[in-house]
Amino acid sequence: DAGVIQSPRHEVTEMGQEVTLRCKPISGHNSLFWYRQTMMRGLELLIYFNNNVPIDDSGMPEDRFSAKMPNASFSTLKIQPSEPRDSAVYFCASRAQDAEQFFGPGTRLTVL
Amino acid sequence: GNSVTQMEGPVTLSEEAFLTINCTYTATGYPSLFWYVQYPGEGLQLLLKATKADDKGSNKGFEATYRKETTSFHLEKGSVQVSDSAVYFCALSPSNSNSGYALNFGKGTSLLVTP
């Protein structure tokens, strides 16, 4: 099994640009989570999906952030427009029912 | 709400020293408790877990016991190695299914083990 796959691994962009982060969960997992990691705030849950349906997006910082899960094998996190304070490492994780979460390697985003 | 508090780092130890990283939690009901480890440039990996009071999770020489009376889940290892250098996160998963089992993380404790 390839594990949770995230792309890109690194993204450098300029303020105001649209950024799309991608995640492929482990096959058979029915829950998917997006986290953000910064030095100041640590690991924060942004949103999670159960069976492709968004359950709780209260962690999404503001309307500039949106996430979709069009099918069981793909999810995106989009930031439009991006700002320097969005610079962070974004992790995707997935889990099967009643099991542990498996994390992807993360996307390091830098907004200049 | 649910929260996890873990000791501030960084922690610097010599090889073969004893390690303790403190973790306490606030939650309703009976959460599951976890320790995750993050090596440089990588995602988080589950190190160990405990799902009910008095359970002891263990893996790779690390141990942690679920103490409901003190709401704690301290991580210990008797003899650390240089390869244990990483950031360690304590986390909890609420006991009610409405949460979707999302994890609440502590801020992480950086461990550096020197030869």
C-alpha cells in the first residue's frame, strides 16, 4: 500500500494566487482529514469528511479556504486568494472505521 | 471542549538516558489517547495508543499508561537512542461518534538525543 499521497510536496506562490493541494487517501478508508501545522499554533484540524461528505469545517480559517471530496479516492484543499499567513505544512490523513489515522507526508506551502 | 497539554520542548538528552514527556488532557467521557511521532520532513506516525483507563500502550521501547484519575498519558522510554530524535505529539480522540474521531493534538515536544 502506498499510504496517503499528497501533492505537491512543496509549493511556493505569491500572495493573491490560487493554491490547490491534493490528497489521495488509502484505499478503503472512509474518513479523510485536513490539518495545518505551524510553529505558532501547532497542528490544527481544518475539515474532515466521512464517506466523502464534509462533517465539520469549523476549523477552516475563513472563506478563502475550501475543500472538496468528489469521490472516495481524492480530495482537494483550495486557498483563493492566498496570503503570507497561510504559509504552513498541510497534512492529509485518512482512516478506516474504528481505526487509527494515517498521515500523508504533507505539503509545505510558502506564500510570498 | 477537548484539549491536550504537553510539556514544552525542546528536550535534549544523552543517548541511553531515561525519557519522560508529560501529557494531560481535558475531555468528556472516555476518549482514546495516542502518541504520534514526526521525524524531520515527514508526516506523523502513530507510535502507540490506549483506548480505556489503565491500558498501557507500548511500541519500540516507548510506553504510556492511560490514567483517568490524573487525566494523563505520559510517554516514557528507558533508554533513548539518537534515532529517537523527533517531535512527539500527544493526541486524543473523543468518545462520541459525532466527532468523526477527529484528533485533538498537543503542540508537540521536540526531542534531541545526542551521542
